[in-house]
Amino acid sequence: MLAVIFLVFLVSLFLGVPVALCLAFTSVAGLLLHDTSLLVVVQRMFQGFNSFSLLAVPFFVLAGDLMNKCGITQRLIDFSYMLVGRIPGGLAHSNIAASMFLGGISGSAVADAAAIGSIMVPGMIRNGYNPGFSAAVTAAASTMGPIIPPSILMVIMGVTTGMSIGGLFMAGIVPGILLGVGMMIYSYFVAIRENYPRDPNPLTLGRFFREFWRALPALMAPTIIMGGIMFGIFTSTEAAAVAVLYALLLGICQRTLRMKDLIEVLGSSVLTTAVLLLIIGTANAFAWLLAAEQIPNQLAALIQSVTSNKLIILLLLNILLLFVGMFMEGGAAIIILAPTLLNVATQVGIEPLHFGMIMVLNMAVGLLTPPLGVCLFVICGVTKLDLSYVIRAVLPFIAVELGVLLLVTYVPAVCLAIPRMLGYL
């Protein structure tokens, strides 16, 4: 049974079948061998959708799309360039800073990569930046989207495991900043070596206030979302709805959102949400099949049989999750593996929020690692560059992400200090 399940999954995955359908085909094959009604697939898919907290997913997707349509992305890029453009390699730094700001709105790496990549990569290339480096820095910076709150992956983690979604959001603040700083440090040394240009315009007080005023509506969005959650004004799901309302009001007041644009954005958001929810539903069915076959328990027993040392178990969990992230979409991996691995983690004294942050970070790294590497494919689609060319350029950024991952893994205070301060622990 186990061999058939994984054979069907791997064969369909390597044939290029979408992840959601891979999980559906595997679930159907397993149930046929199990002599169980195929109605279980539909029932478990519906059970995967049937969660109030999951309403945050379509709302955050819609809020991000509305912000992009309102011209928010360009304003954030201009503001970021004003702040860090004077540093050697100013466009690379502004690319990273803009992704940090945009990650606080959309919660999606793919959305950030598409929005910023279409603007920044051509601009960097025109200013003399290496095309591979331009694409790599954009792809890597976009992976901060699932780390800097709000985050769609954190919503799925909270729904799947029962963790506090607000606590997960707070746990992502410091790791997200560390990722951005680490990428900027590497970009600085590359810029010095390659003699990349910096912003020739001086940073005056007048320029600062002018760009700040233009970007203020965009900067208010993450402030409203996180401030409301931190002070208990609304839940993460309600925060997502407030973000949509704010984006709508912003577009109407600034006259940047026409009815035609609204219809286009709603259609795009529905399509994106449908894909995400299909993955969540089929992953839930697949997780039920694995549970019925006691596979998660066997996996947990295997890990615990190797060692009971907390530090070694953390290393094994990271190795496993990095491997899974190479082949599986992050949301599906969380639904299938998070409950089992959380049980292993808590048995050796690892805080649930700590484990949740480790898993989300691993899934973010998976966005840059082939063969799945969704952000790589998005950037290659935008730039028309060869995938192997971009992969070589992105390797140092993956090293930066792995460094932050190890820091978060073995220094829990990095991600737990803010949740503890706010009473989530």
C-alpha cells in the first residue's frame, strides 16, 4: 500500500501533473486499494475547506491584488529606493526592502514575485545589473512574503494544528527582518565587486517627506493589520477582511480603481484562491489516507528511534522539511506533515510556535529550490531567462536563508521573543 501511494504520487509529480491533482490521484488510488468508498475524498476535501479561519486566505489574496492594482507596488518601490538607494547596489536593496513592505500586505511569495519582478528586474538590467543577479534577488526577496506577517502559510499552519495564527504572525517578524538584512548584506558585497550604481540623488528632508507621503497609504495597510491583531481589536480572519475594505477605500478615494479593474481583480483573486483551496482540500484527503495507514505514526517512531536528542531531532526535521519543500507546495506539506511532526517536536520540549516557524521557513526556502521552486518559475516567466542561469545566481541567497533557518532553529528566542512579550506563550 505504502509503495503504491508514493509511486503514484512521484510518477504524477514528475510527469508535471499539478500538485493538487497529484494528491487527488494518489488519494483515489489508495482508497481503491483500501476498498473504501471514493466519497471519502469528497468528504475530506470539504472538511479541509470547512474552517472559518481559512476565510483569511481569499481575503489576503484579494487585498494583495487590490493593492497592486491601485499602484501600491510602484509607490513602495519608490519609497524603498529613497531609503536605501544611496547604498552601493541601491536598486537591489530597494528590491528587497519593497518585498519586505509588500510581504506585510499580501502574505504570498508568488504575488510579490510577479508584482515586483515585472517592475524591478527590467529596471535593474537597464541600469547595468547582471540579469541573473537581478532575477535572483527578486525571487529570493519574494520568499519573505510567507515569513513577514500576514502569511497565508501561517494561516494554514494555524488551521491545521490549532496554533494561534496571531502568535505565528508575531513569530515571523524578527526572522523576516533578518532575512531582508542578510540579503542586503550579500547584495552590498556583490555591488561593490561589480561596481553597481547607487542612487545619485541626495536624501533630503523634502524628498523624504514627499516619498513618505506618497507611500503612506500603502504603509498603513500592514500597520492596520498587525496593530489590530496585536491589540486584540480583531482576529486574523477579520484583519484580512479589514485589509480588503481598506484597499477598496484606497482605490476609490485615489481614483486608481475603476469598475473594469475591480472585475479583473476579483476574477484573478477567485482563480488564485480556487487553486489554493483545491490544494488544501486534496492535501486534507491525502493526509486522511496517510493517517488511516498509520504512516505519520511510523514516521514519528522512525525519527524518535534514531535519537531522543532535541538538537539532533531539530536537524532531522529541517533536513526532512527541506527535502519535502523541493517537491511539494508549502500548504499541502503543512496539512500532511505538520500535525505528526508537531507531536514529535513537543515530545522533546520544542514550543509549538517555534516548530511552526521552522516549518514555514523551510517551506519558504522550498520556493527557491528546484524542481518545484515556484518563485524561480515566476521570475523566469517574467524575465524570459533560462532556469539554470537563475538557479546559479540564486544559490547564495538560499545560503542566506539557510543561515537564518539555523539561527531560528537553535536560538528559539529569535522567533519567540515577541510572541512571549505579547502573551502568546
